[in-house]
Amino acid sequence: MPYDEAYQPPQLDPKTQNPIIYAAKFRFKYKDIFGLKSFYTMLHEWINTHDWHDVDGKDHYEDFYLEKVEPGDFKEIHVWWRPQKEGTSFYRFKMLVDFKCLYLKQTEIMYKGKKLKADKGEVEMKVWSFIELDYEKKWREHPILKNFYDIYVKRILWSELLRQKLLLYRETYEMQNWMKNFLQMKLFLPILYGEQFHSSEAYPTWK
């Protein structure tokens, strides 16, 4: 992702109508035996320790939660997280994190000589990260500043936005690697981000 990437007008967020610059996105599915509660809790902690939070600076960024029981006592769970992170008074960082769990059912397994309770099913993760510009509309709705908004973004701020886009890109895929490490999947990037934050509670049958 070069620093001299040509200027492209930011897209508009369909929800807020604020200009946004997408940094990264990924999607993967995992279907096996794992600990859903541990995955949920420790991913939440990973996000917190990387300075993401809700609009009030707290960790209440869960925007949606739906759980329903299907025939055969299989659970279907949908979760949306919408954390954000400060940048400047002009831009900030946002992330969309969507969980979808299907065919989820509790099970017991023998692991290293111990009987453990676990979850069996499929989890799909979708994550998007982006930079939101002029999020308080101080420029675009100001009678004078609105005339200089495009020049400010294109001529003055663009190189800084590219640098921040690259940093957000790296952090987003660091997050993906953490998830796959927890679930003991093969990593997408050949980068080791230190030791795992805690011991994995996934028990893939291919191992």
C-alpha cells in the first residue's frame, strides 16, 4: 500500500453520510470444535487493549445481538460490534465486526486426558475497517470552511491519511491473525505477532 497512492474522493458512509476511506476487510469461516465464550471474551479484550471503544470511550460497542434456537437444539447467533478509535478532531477510525454462528451445539471432548465442555459448529467473521472524515461535520456544514474542504483533504491531509490507512490496514490483519491463531487455523499472513494472548481453546479435528 504505497504512500503516494493517487488521490481518490472518499466514499460516503450510507448510514452517517460522512466521507470514509476503507483500509481493510476480511472474511473467514471456521467449522469445528472450539470455545465460543472464550473466543468472544478474548477478542473483546484484544480490541480493548488496542484502544478501541464506543462513542463514550467505554467498551459497550456491541450494537446488535440475536440468539435463536433451531430444531435439534442448534443455536444461531448474530453479533455486531462497532468500535472506534480517536485520530484527530478531523478524522477517526472505525471498525465493523460481525459474528455469525450456525449449527452451534454444546459437546464434550477428551483433550489431553481431560473431559472438556466445548462448542461445535460454524463461526463466520466479517470485519471492515475505515477512516471517517469530518465526523462532526465542522467543515462541510461551516459557511466558510465548506469551500476549502476538498482542498484541505486533497492537498494538505492526503499523505497523512495514506499513512494512517496503512497503519489501520496492518492492525486489521493483525486482528485477523489473532483470530486464526486462537482457532488454530493457518495464518493468512506469514507474520508472527508475538505469543498468543492466552492459550487457545479451539480443538480442530484436523490436528
